[in-house]
Amino acid sequence: MLQLQKVSLEIQGDIDFEILKNINLEFHEKKIYVVTGPNGGGKSSLAKTIMGVYNPTSGQILLDGIDITAKNITDRARLGIGYAFQSPPRFKGIKVKELLKMAASHNPEKVNICDLLYDVGLCAQDYLNRDVDTSLSGGEMKRIEIATVLARNLKVAVFDEPEAGIDLWSFQKLAETFKNIHSKYDTTIILISHQERIMELADEIIIMSNGTVSAQSERDIILAGIMNNDSCTCSAKCVKGVGQNAECVG
Amino acid sequence: MLNALDKLMLEKVADLHEIPQGAFNIRKNGAGVQRNTTANIDIVTKEDKSGIDVIIKPYTKGESVHIPVIVTEENINDVVYNTFEVGEYSDVLIVAGCGIHNSGHHKSQHDGIHTFFVRKGAKLKYVEKHYGQGDGNGERVLNPKTIIEVEEGAVVELELIQIKGIDQTKRDTEIRLMDNAKLVVTERLLTYQDQEAESNITVELSGVDSSAQIISRSVAQDDSKQTFYFDLIGRNKGRGHIQCDAIIMHNAQVLSTPRISAHHSEAQLVHEAAIGRIESEQLIKLMSLGFSEQEAEDTILNGFLK
């Protein structure tokens, strides 16, 4: 179980800016959480703070009751935290299969690299020997990035906008893959996403805005709330809460 | 005749664990020590100067020639002129590494001047690896010069690798491509401490529809210095692409000077060059897979120089 207690993150510059403000969250085993909310609300910063890329200015992060706030990225990875980048880095001279083998190297279970690629909608034969460099498209990189996290035996897996740049067919495959992990393993899955279809996978949805958690509840309650949200961006008066066929009036 | 140190050097520069199969010529401390020829590949000592002629008969397929040079003493200044005649429609591998073990305080130097004639329709893969070791403060210096004439329809693949232990190197490579000839050059270079390396590659696209691709990757660490000059000249309809990437670390310096010049309206020449440090995102990615920072850095550099 992962807990964030009064976690704040401040970026210091000409003007100090608080990205995360006094965040209190609890993530339980075998549950899927979707973190959503407007751009710049602190979602990716939250993910990076969990992985140890950012060190909180104050507050504590606990994994299974142990304080990991002072631990670096490597230590947290070895304790079972994983993170799939929103914009994954590329590596010249490293092949897809080599990167996936590196990812699986600390996993006590035998991992089939080809199955991993299949799970993210890529044909193993076409990709195993390709370099993880600019020859791969954004969508391909994104899927390989997700596969590196799936390769690991994790307590907490954080995926930052996993659906970005992924085509419709692969999206379906990906959704199934998240469901499979959910049913087979005890991993806590945290998905940062704006996609309704990703939200449908969630046990709980967390809404972040302005660096704070503005809502956290079971999926259906939050989804219903989003559908009835008064802050609709429609320029005209809008008939709200009637699903996808809502019509603008006036 | 070859001791354990010699064998280690051979392994480093030519991936040889045993005496090689096929044609070979092993040169140690300025003199030939062992040679083998085959029915298709002859090796003859030059009479007018130090060096050998390697003559590969036309249509020789799937054979290799190893010509490693090892220097295990200090105060050696070895200059050698080797000429390679790669016969028409042959398909061969030539491995020419140089390993220096200098435990002394005086300089050891080997300058290999290699001239290749790759005849019509032939395929040549040429690998040159440089390696140095030794505890002494005697400098290990290698100054290779490679000249390659690639005739009509011939294909040349060049691998130039210097990963460890050479204090000073100045590498000159000049290649001329005739009609439909194809060239791929892969250069890998690592320098550290106060090593200095200079690599000059000139490629002339002389024939119609010739093509050249030069991929250079280097890592400069500590106080080392690297200088690159790439010169791609399009004299006819053809395509040429230079891609050079350097990772710079610590107090190192990298100077890269590209030049592309076209003398024909259908010459297409491209140059891409980048110098930069290891991206922090790359380190973070590998650390998030459980690698330490040092392991992540080593993995990135090993991949880059592969």
C-alpha cells in the first residue's frame, strides 16, 4: 500500500511555485486508480514524486508502512515502484529486446518478451531487433515504454497518459492488458489519463487541479459528477448530463 | 611463438582466441611473426618498403584475412605500408586491428598506411580495432591512414573502432566511389583521461549513382579531446549522408567540422551532427528500472558505442 501524507512540492526559481499542495492520498493493493484533471494540475508531478524523480519539499511517502521519502529512484524501483513516462526517452544503439530484458532483469518470474510486446499491441518479430531510437514513431515508443513497466514485478505501477499517441486497436488491447494485470496480480495501478475509456477501468478516480486533490471517490460517482459538471466549455447554453448526445441550445 | 599477452592483444583487436582460419599475417614489434595464405588469398612481403601486399583472387567468396599488429615493447616506432587487391566479384572480410601494450616510459607508435583497390562488383567488410594497455606512462600512439578506391558496383563496409587505451591517434580515411559503388562507414570512438583523437574522413562520390553513409559515434570523457573532420564531395549523381553524434562528459572537448560540397546538380548530400551530454531522462528511465546511476550511465554509453 502506498501513502502520501501532506506531500508538497515547490519548484524554486525567480518566483517559487508550489506544484503539489499538501496532498494526502492512499493507494491500496489490487486496485486501479485513475488520476485526472485539467492540464497543469499536478498529475505528472505527482507521478514523478511517487517514482522519486522529484523530492517533495515537505510531507512523507510510505510504501507498506515504511518511509521512502528519502529514497532515490533506484531504491524505489527496487522496492517495487514503476513508472511509464509520458514522453519516453530514446536510446541510440539499444534494441527493443535489450531494453525489455533490462526491465525484466529484476523480475523473479520468467518474462516472455514477445508476450509483453503482444500485450501492448506490437508484433514481436517486427520490433525485437529495432533500436529504441528516433526510427520508432511516438506511438510505438509509448507502447514499448508501457511494456518496460509490464515486464517488472511491481507493487505500484504508475502510467503517465498511457493512451497518448496510441491507435484505437492498440488502445483496446492496452485496456485488456490493464484488466489482466488487475485480475492476476496485486499490483496497485495508477493511471494518469483524460480518457473516459481509461477511467472506466478505475476502481477509484482522483481529480487533481491547482496542485490539490479536488475530488476522490469511486469511479461511478466521479464519472457522474464529471458528466454533470457545470463548468462545461460549450460556448452556448448547454443541456447537461444527458450523455453523448447533449445538444447546445440558445 | 605467441605468448599469453600476445594472445590477449589478438583477442582485443581481432576477436581471435586461436590462430585464425584462412589467410592471416601477424606482425609483432615491427616484424612479421606468422603468416598463412590460401588458394585464393596470397600475402607477399613488400620489397621496397615495410609492409605486405594482400592479393585476393576474383570471385573469392566467404573468406577472411586477419592482419593484426601487436606492439608489446616500449620505444617502438613502426610504420607499415599494406596494399590490398580485392578481386572482382569477391566477397571477403578483412580484420586489421592494432593492440599496444606499453609498460615502459617511452612512446610506442604504430602507423599503418593501408591502400585498398576494391574491384568491380566486389564486397568488402573491413574492420579496424585499436586497443591499448600497460601500466607505464609511455604513450601509446596509433596513426592509421586508409585509402580505398571502390570500383563500379562494389560495396564496402568499414568499421573503425577505438574503445580503450590509445593516448593519441590521428586517423585519416580517404575513399573514392565509382559508378554504383556503395559505402557504409561506422566509426566508434571513446577517449578518456587526457587522450587525444583526430579523425578525418573524406569521401568522394565520383561515379554515377554511388552512395555513402557515414555514422560516427563518440564519447569524450575526463580531459580528453576529439576532433572530427568529415568531408563529403559529390562529383556526380549520387547520395551521401553523414551522421555524427558525440556524448561529452566532464571536462572533455569535442570539435566536429562537417563539410559537404556538391559539384553536380543531382548530388544529394546531408550532414547531421550533434554534441551533447547524456540526457537526464535516459538516466531516470534506467534508474526507474532498478539500475544505479553508474549502471545506467554505463548501459547508455555501451549501447551508444556498440
